[in-house]
Amino acid sequence: MTAPPLYEAPRAEAPPEPRTPERPGDPRWARPGLLLLLAVTAVLYLWDLGASGYANSFYSAAVQAGSESWKAFFFGSSDAANSITVDKPPAALWPMGLSVRLFGLGAWQILVPQALMGVATVGVLYAAVRRRFGAGAGLLAGAVLAVTPVAALMFRFNNPDALLCLLMVCAIACVLRALEDARTKWLVLAGLCFGFAFLVKTLQAWLILPPLALVYLLCAPTTVRRRIGQTLLAGLALVVSAGWWVAIVELWPASSRPYIGGSQNNSFLELTFGYNGLGRINGNETGSVGGGGGPGGGAGGGWGETGITRLFSSDMGGQISWLLPAAFVLLIAGLAVLWRARRATDALAAQQRNAFWVWGGALLMTFATFSFMSGIFHQYYNIALAPYIAALVGMGAALLWQRRHARPAVSATVATAVLALTVAATAVWSYVLLDRSATWLPWLRWTVLVGGLFAAVTLAVFGRGTAGAGRRLAVGAAGLGLATSLAGPVAYTLNTVTTPHTGSIITAGPSVSGGMGGPGGMRPPGGQGGPPGMRGGPGGTSKGQLGNAQPGGQQGGGFRPGTPPGVGKNQQAGPGAMGGGERGGMRGGGGMGGLLNGAQVSAEVKAKLLADADEYTWVAASIGSQNAASYQLATEKPVMAVGGFNGSDPSPTLKRFQQYVKEGKIHYFLGGSMGGPGGNSGTSSKITSWVAKNYAKVTVGSTTLYDLTSPKG
């Protein structure tokens, strides 16, 4: 047995894992709670997803085109022959296009990537909130986002807003990480998120850049000089990640790429700063179907009244505003509680305050822009607000709940009172929103009101209880308050996920009194108002609601389960699609049916278009992208969208169209397909007149075609 050495050198121990004060230990239920939240969100967003068919056929047709042609994939072309692009950059189409390339064309293949983006957004939001406020706050924020009606709507639809929402949450999460210790990599990652988001929906992606940059410049824990340098480096990352595609498009010879849809000069920069940029703010969108010019200077023209109450109106309120008052209250309360926090002595409180500044700045900037913009504004745009509201509710509720035992006692009393006030205000506002659909679940609004007010009073009286009956009453009141606060949005969301949605303008939840197309609601610009109770406004259709109904209950541009999407067996042509056969739509260029909804394609018309289809570059041409999309999805062959989405883009010119016809590249022209302003004037009108004058008409059922291989005489 050997004696121990007189001296033993100390062993080199691994340094302890860095533990920032923003990462408190999680309780045991945190991970199971997260997994349950993500699982429920996935079920919610994937449930009966195929019922909406191709959803917005405008984007579905571009996805189909991208699955057939890598060139169309890169540019975001409406058809595989690359006549014109959609009126947005193509990044949102790429995940769906890859899915279709891998698994074939179908509703699920197009929509599942959107639903998975929703689950990912909930997960990233949870992580960002939990890091500074704990697992309970993260779960609450994620749950609020998951059941926000407009979020459930858009994460089950194929518009670009789903990917934009995910990237905005990722960008904010990166900025918050950068604010912890001023690491450059996190700010650069945020710049990359913003840059890629630009390729999803152009300048809307940069709406929250000013408040985030300002917070970093003022609050990052490093020198002012380094903050400025990091911000400039992040800006460079943004420009590179957004600019590479823009540079390629602008430098590519216009003669060998598709026309840039939505522009008047075949320029993506013009589209960015015009139709998709300043035009959305001032309402002067060249080639648009409405917007701007509202009476008295305080309205958004065809897109509804502007002002501070806009997002609380009948059209918008049920989509997003359920917890919007609560978010404002909790933002103010959170900043008040954390105002004096010092980074040197209370790093966690300082990071929490920064989080309120970041999420609150994003909310206020987006809320102000949406409230006062005069251009095109649809209800579903409000998904941009959903993660900001959810984060503030989760953070604010958790902070005040923790502070209800703070010292001095007056601070605890104020925190409890603010929590009670928030619950009461939410209950009252939920009652107002539910009352707008008075015949839909009439018991729910009274349950929410009575239960919420009871929870608020109980919370105010017993909220500071720490043991025994007092604590149980406090926890019970908090649970009841949470349940009543979420009851309205949950009901709206369940209605949304069990209702198919098709067309260009869609809304979540049931129809509302005074809403778009409803009693006293806004009339579609340039057309007739929808019938009372029509949900979703012009172009939006849903199960059990009035819309552009077709014989047998079919919806214009919709989808009947059990029938291949885009093809209605023995169906009549959809609204605005075919002259002589419109039902429930609008003839000529004055209506919105063909512009926003597309058409139903009968089996006979499909067979006609597919006959000798391989001999032509385009099996048909149609005014407006929605009509063209319907026939392209039915045949899976290129259909030229003359004039782009609105029918108002000068593409192709009459001369170019005549050349295509002379070369035998287009087989048919779809008659009566004027759905937008382009059907009345400009290039589209000239092409329509020339075709009708010079080519033979072919009638298939109620559908009118012009055979461009058979001149008159």
C-alpha cells in the first residue's frame, strides 16, 4: 500500500457552463408542456387541410409552374412557359414548389409547408419568451399565437404571410440574443432574416426595422461605436441576402425572362417601391383595383376607413384584436415595473425590459401602419401582429403574476390590480366581438363576460394570496381569467379550421354584422357588394356561407372534396370566367368575381384544352391571373395570364400577343374572362377586342373559347 503524495497538483476542471441570468432553470413540466403545445398546434393547423383545395389558386398555379420549370421556380412565374410573374418575390413559393416537386401536385403538398411554418413560429416564439420570462410565459405566448384566428387562417393557406411571420419572429429572437451580450453574429443573423423576408413580401418585411435598430443602438451592452458598427454590418447582411435575387432579375435581359407582374415598366424595383411599397401607404397603386381616395381624406377608399380604431372594426376585430387591448396594457405595465432596472445590478430585469421594448416597438409600428395606410389592406395582413401580441401577453402576465408578492406592498397591489383590469377589459372586449355574430354560439359571449368579470374581481381580492385557501383562490381566478380570455379566439379558430377557404380575400371565423360584404359593410371596389352574410368579402368563400355560389353548392373558385382541385365535374363555369355562363358573378370588367375567385373548370373544357396540348406553348390565354390559374391547375399545362393578377399590367403587348398567335404558341383564348380593370381598358382590352374580331368562337357547355388556330373566314 503506497502512501499518498505529499503534494498533488490541482486537477484542471472544466469551466462551468455559462449561465446567463436570462435562463432560469425550467420546471419539470416545461418540456412536456412545450411538446404538447407543438403537437396541439400541428393538429390544429393540419386538420382537414385538404378541404380548401388549392386555396389561393393564384399562388398555387405559380407553385405548379415552379414544379415544372426551374426558371419559373426562380422567378416566381405564373406559368411554366414564363409569361409573367406573380406580384411578389418568389421566396414564399419555394418551399411549396419543392414540396410539389417531391410529392406531386395536390392541396396537401402545397399547404403542409405552410402549416409546418406555423408550428415552427410557435416554437421560436416560445423559446424567445421563455429565455427571459420562464417556461410558463413561453407556453402562454405560444398558445396565444396558435389560437389567434388570423394566424390559424394563414398557416393553413398558401399566401406569403406565413413565411413572413416566421421570419419576423426569428429576426426578433436574434435581436434579443444580440442584446444580451452584444454578439455580432446574432445581429448579422437578424439581418439575414430581414433580407430573406424581403424576398417574401418586399418592404413589409422591413416595417419593424426602425424600432429594433433603435433599441439595439440605445441598449446593447457595448460601446456606442461598436453598436453602430454592428448595426451597419447587419445592414450589409440584409442587403446581400435580399439583393442577390433583385440584382439577378434587374440585370437579366428582359427579353429572356418573364414580365414582372404588378409593375407597369417590367421592373422589380418599380414593383417594390410602387405597387408593393409607397402605394400601399398612400393608396396610389398603379394598376390596383381600389384603395386611396377615401371621402374626407380620412378613409382608405375601397379598403375601408382608416384611423386608430381600424383594427377594432367589424372587418378586422375578430381576426386579431381579441387580446390587443391586453397587449397594450401589459406593455405599459411591464415597462413601468422594469423602468429602473440597471444592467450592472439586475441583468435579468434589464433584459426583460429590452424584450418589452423590442416586442412593443414591433407592435406599435405595425399597428400604426396598418391603422392609417390608405392602400390595399386585407384582413389577413393582421397575422403580422399576432406574434407581437402573443409575446407581450405572455411576458406581461408572467411578470405581473410574479410581482404580486413584491415589496413594498403597494407594488404588489398595483400588479394584482393591473392583472385584474386586463382580465376584465379582455372579457368586455370579447363580448363585443362575439356580439357581432349574435346568432353564432349566442351563449358564449355571456359566458365569457360573466366568467371574465368574476375572475377579475376574485383576482383583485385574493390575488396576493400565498398559502391555503387564498392561494387556491388566486390560482383558480387566474386560470378562469385565462380560459375566458382565450375562449373567443379559440372558438373563432375552431370555426376557421373546420371551414374551407378559397379565393384571394379570406377571413377567419364566422360572418359578422357590418363586415365586408355583410349588412352595412364595405362594397368591393368597382363592383357589386356581396350579399348579406357573405364571409370573407369579395372573393372569399367558405363552407356554409354565401359567396359566388355555383349550382349544386359549388363556390366560385372553390373545391369540392372528392373532386380533383380545379375541376368541377359537369360544373358550370365560375364567376367572371366565361361569357354567357356566369352565375353569381359579374360580367365584363366591372366585377370582382373572376379577379378574386377564378373559375370552375368542367371536364369537357379540360378535355378540350388538353387535346393536342403538347403542340402549344400555352394551351390558353386568359385576362387576369385567377382565371388563368384555374385552367392551369385543372390541366397542369401553361395558361397565359394576360395583364397579370388585375388584368392591368401591359403584358403582353398586343403586338407580342399577335406574334405568339402567328407562331402557333397559344391554342385558345378564354372569352368573357375580364375580371379586373384591365378588362375595360389598356392592353388587355385591345387583345380581347382583337381576338373577338378575328377568331372563331367555340362554345363548350356554358364556356366560351376562341380558337386562335381558326381565323374567321
